[in-house]
Amino acid sequence: MKKKIFLLCTLCLLAQWSVAQAPKWVEKAKRAVFSVVTYDENDKILNTGNGFFVTEDGVALSDYSLFKGAQRAVVMNSEGVQMPVVSIMGANDMYDVIKFRVGISTKKVPALNPATVAPAVGGNVYILPYSTQKDRSYTVGQVKAADKFSEKYYYYTLNLHLKDKMVSCPVMTEEGQVFALAQKSSGADTATICYAVDANFVMAQNVSALSFSDMALKNIGIKKALPDTEEQALVFLFMASSQVTPEKYGQLLDDFIAEYPNSADGYMRRAANWLYQPKDDASMEKVVADMDKALSVTQKKDDVYYNRAKLIYNYMLGNPEKPYKDWSYDKAVDEIRKAIAVQELPVYMQTEGDILFAKQDYPGALVCYEKVNQSNLASAATFFSAAKTKELMKAPAEEILALMDSCMARFSEPYTEEAAPYLLERAQARMNANQARAAMLDYDAYYKTVNGKVNDVFYYYREQAALKAKQFQRALDDLDKAIELNPKELTYRAELAVVNIRVGRNEEALKVLQDALKVDSKYAEAYRLMGIAQLQMKKNQEACQNFAKAKELGDPNVDELIEKHCK
């Protein structure tokens, strides 16, 4: 019994000695270690683990797997105070590490200093576990190996047994600086060795401009921090704009403005985002306020005027039943002309042309487009804009076609899909200029460009060109294709009958028209065309019967035929 008491006392003394021999910095350093609780989409606990602060304003490190699938997270410091994780600052799933920011409840929090020099192989290291007690407990071991990766970081093997509750705790040097993050043990030997990843590597994790395609970050529902530079942050916002809801995008814009309050881009983008919200007076006032703020902080006034003009222009294109205050196409014109007065950039001229086009000031729009087409901004689209403007001005077909030729000159053969819509437009321009054979070439080029993925309307339009070019067999073939794709469209059947009549295939025409009447027995045009075919066949009595039926059904084009052939 005495031996047992003696042994117990000895163990207690040894324990006290161990604590007494702990480095002086241990107790203070342990205050930087915290526990982490993550929650899923149903706000149920997902995982628990550890982490530690590396800056006094709340930047912290932990393991990525703890956060995977999490929608929110909180940390609990050594004093039992809970604080929310407000943003993810970077992550790497391969090395299972994450950097994040905590919304701290005080002006600053205890933080560990990164090691300037990592311990050598054989050097002592210390792992500090999380605790709510003011103690100096720790686990000591040695560096067994240090393997270099990514040219400047190290992955450490430690002679140390790591308990589960010590994963993601800091690994310290003898001087009390953090140099690594403890990681889950793996392999056959977990009793005597464990692993740790370079803390500098974890701290180097950042959100970049392209982080919206990073699956490691996508797997976390917690808000992501912005990149470290304004330029990168703007690219990040651009990527986010097409991948998140207007509400979430608005939150990112708020964060950007808070980080870069003197950046006009933030206010302009937020103003544009407000237009996705219900367009009541309250939201519109926010739009105006942000655009005014953008103008007040920028040195590039013309850029803000340009964006204000586009904003008003796009707003008016939505045909609001009740436009906001003095917003109109005229106001958009005033704004873009303010930009032009500062600097006459081709893009500003293009925008002025678009606004004038929208308000149906076609001569004014054409002046703008012609200036753009003489600049380095000239493109297929700008020549097309000029062509459509001239078309609406009832300009000669040859002038419109000349602009479409300039449009197509911006492309080289073989054409890509980008050129496809312009090929169709030039084909129609060539038809209007009585260049049917040239139009067919454009239709054929379009067909080739889109790999034959066309609809019934395409075949109908190409048939019109073929008919005008007197290529009757091609016309017949295209109409057959159109009917095959859309058998209920009677216009195609009527046109097929017309072409058959024109080439003297009257019996075939009658068959086509009878098929049309099976689709719609009251299709007046079919009776009129049947009468015309029968006239060609010298069947005047039958023809007149069909003319009478067409008139009965309301065909306005049959009266002259009755007057001429049915007395």
C-alpha cells in the first residue's frame, strides 16, 4: 500500500515538473488555439475540429475536410466565446488545408507568429492542443523528415503520437513560433509518427480571380473572401456575376465597396445589379445614389457617364410602363454625349448610335455608326448595325448590300459559327438587290457553317432564292425538306404547288394541294392554286369550281381569275 502511495506521489511530482519545465510561451500561445464547429444546410452539426489564429484581426487556419459541405461555421476560443466564420480566404483539398476569417468579438485576438526559420531534422517541436483551461499542457516530439514541395514549402514527418483531438492544432518551434499544421495520421505506424504541413503554405492560400471554378471552394457554402488586389477582385466579380443570384452578387459588391471605397467600378456594378431587383422608387434611388457616388470618386468621369448612359438605355429597352423620374432615351443620349465631350472614343460613339437607333433617330444613328466604322473598333457587328439602319431608312438595296459585304469582309473562309447570322443577313440583302444566285451561295455557306443544323424556315428561304435563280429542282428539294420538318405549315405546300405549276408538273401540283387540304379542308389558297393547275390542264370547268370554293372561303386573290376565266 505504501509503495502504491509513493508511486502516485512520484507521478504527481513528475507531472508538476513537466508543466514547470514547459516553455514560458506555451500558456500564451495556447490562447490562439480554438475549436471549430461546422454546420450543414439543415443547420445540423457537420464536423468538429481545431484551428488557430495567425493574425490578430481574425485570420485563421484549419483542415479543409472540416469545412467541406459546410454552410456556416463557428469557432470557440480558449475562454469559451463563440465567433462566426465570416469568409473563406483560400483552400487546398489535396493537402487538406483552409484559411478563413473569423468575425472576432474584440478589437484583436491572440495570434501565433509564423516561424522565420523552420526546425531542423532532429529538432524539438511542440503541438498545442485546444483547451478552455489556463494550462501549459503540450505534446513534444522531434522532426523526423522534411520533404519539400511546390519549390518552397515542406511536408513534415514527426516522431510524435498524434491524438484525434489534436488534428489541425499548431506545431511550434522551441522559440514559440508556428511552423506547421498537424494533420491526420495515416499509414501503418500511427503510434510513433504523425505528419504536419507547412503553415506558410496554408497562409499562402488565397481566393483568386478564377476561384469560382475551384471545386474545393465550390464545395463550401460559406461566403468567399475577395482576392487581395482590386484588379483581381474586379475579375472575380465578373466571374461571379453569371454564377450567383443577384442577391448573393449584391453581397459581394457590398464587400468590394467596403474593401475599395474609392473604386468607381464597385458603385457602377452595384448600380447595375440594383436593376435586377424590383424596379420600385426605393431601388431606383439606390441606383442613382451609386452612380452619383461613382462619379464623385473617379478620375475618369467619361467612364462613369458612359456607364450611366448604358444603364439608362438598358432600363428603357425593358419598356417600363412608368419610367423612373426623368429617365428616357433622351437622358441616355445626354449622358453619353457628356462622355464624348471628355473623350471621343469609338465605343462611346457606338453607344450613342445604339441609343439613337432605339429612339428611331436613324439618320443620327447612322452618323455615329459611320464614325465607328472608320475607327479601330470597326467590326462585323458595327457594319451590320449601319446596314440595318440604312434598311430602316429605306436606302437603296445596293447601299445596304455594300455594308453587308463590309461586314462579311471581317471574316475569312472557312467561316466559323460567329459568321453564321451575318451570312443569313447578307443572303437577304442579296435577294433584295436581285442577286439570287449570290444569295444561294450565302445560304449554302451558312448550311455548311452550322453543319446542316437548320430548320424548316431556312429551307423555305433558300427555296425562294433558288426559285428566283430559276434553279427549280433545288427549289423543289428544299420545299420537300421544309415540309418534312414541319408538315403542318401549309405555306410550304402552297409554295411547292406553285413551283410544280411553274415547271409544268400540274398533276404533281394537284396532289400536293390535295395533301394540304387533308391538313386543313378550309385552306382557301389550295383551291385557288388547284384551279390554276387545272387551267393549265385545260380543265376550265373544274378550275372554276375550285375558284368558287376559294372565294367562298374568303380568298381575296381569286376574283380576277373568276372574272377572266369563269364567265
